[in-house]
Amino acid sequence: MASAASTQVHRVTMFKVPDSSNIQPILDKYTTLAQEAKKDGKPYILRCVAGPAVNDARSQGYTLAAQTTFASLDDMKFYDIECEAHAALKAVAKGKVEPPPLVVYFDSAVGESS
């Protein structure tokens, strides 16, 4: 992975939400996440999209997916460890997601440049 200070980081999170009625409350929290997430008093999530997974064999049981983009690996680490908005999202999802979400992240080797 490239230097944390120079490359955007794209994070994909996939959830298995056994009870479909629990998907909307999680999506509602994602709706405001980018505006509510603040670092040094300023929004720091560059992009946030989320939605129910299309019911397809390739989904392997995952029912909800989210993609967030950060300016740096340091910003993503802040999101994981210190962000109050992310903590609130995790609180909404607690007990509704099984097993823990699958999370992968990458910098742009192909496609949009940062």
C-alpha cells in the first residue's frame, strides 16, 4: 500500500444482517455518517455510499454493503478507533449483524486517481 499521507483509501464493509428489518436502521445511520464524522472539527470522510446487497448467489449471504473513502490511511484509522459517528453506527448495528462485518480497504492502483 502506498504512503498513508499521499493516497486515498477506499474501504468496503459487508454485513450479514439476518433480520431484513434491521437493514434500514443501519442505512439511516450511514445516510448522515459523512456529515457527522468529524476530525479536528471538520468532516473527513470523502465519500460514503451504502445499500442493501442484491439478492444473488455471489453475495454469499451478505445483505448490506458500504463503501467509504478517506484521504489517508491515518483518517481511516481515526475512523476505526476515535470517530464518535462511527461508534454511533456500530452501536446501531450491534446485535443486528452476524458474524462481524467483512472489511477490506485499498488504495487506487487502477481507476480514478486521487
